[in-house]
Amino acid sequence: MRRREPSPEFGIYIKELMERRGVTAVDIANLCRVKPTFVYAVLRGECPLPEGRIDAIATLLSLNAADHARFRLEALAVYAPREVREALWKLQGEGGRRKR
């Protein structure tokens, strides 16, 4: 099994997307066939999104191709060690949403 570190940053990112698109935690829970409490745990960075549902959630959020690819990368990044995630954020540019 892959190692996963908590990622509250992804929770912040997905909340921003949800707010922009008018999608609720219940909408995501219904799509993934999980309880809303699980989705809230994802939003707090305590759990990863189910890998098999990442693309469906991106579609629910009406993401264009570039944003869809970024969403997928961000969702899967929780399986990487913190050092790898930080290197990824650095590559995304200084103007990105994550400054440390």
C-alpha cells in the first residue's frame, strides 16, 4: 500500500473549486457513493479522494482539460512524501496558490 500523508492543502483547493462551481459535499458524496462525513474528512485533508472517482469528481466540477489534469495530479499527490509535494508546488510557479 502506498504511503499517504495528510494534505489539508488539497482540501483548501477542492473547496475553492466547489465554491466556484456551486458543488456541495453532498453532491460529491452521492457521486462517490460515500457518506458526506467522508467528503468532509477529505476537505480537512484527513482522507484522500477515492482514486477511481477523481475523474468523475473533476467532471462534476466542470473542469476544463488543463484544470482536470491539475486536479488529478493534486488528488494523487497525497500519496507522495511531503518533499515531493513541495517540489511539485514549486514547479507550479511562485504565483500559485501555495506559498511557503
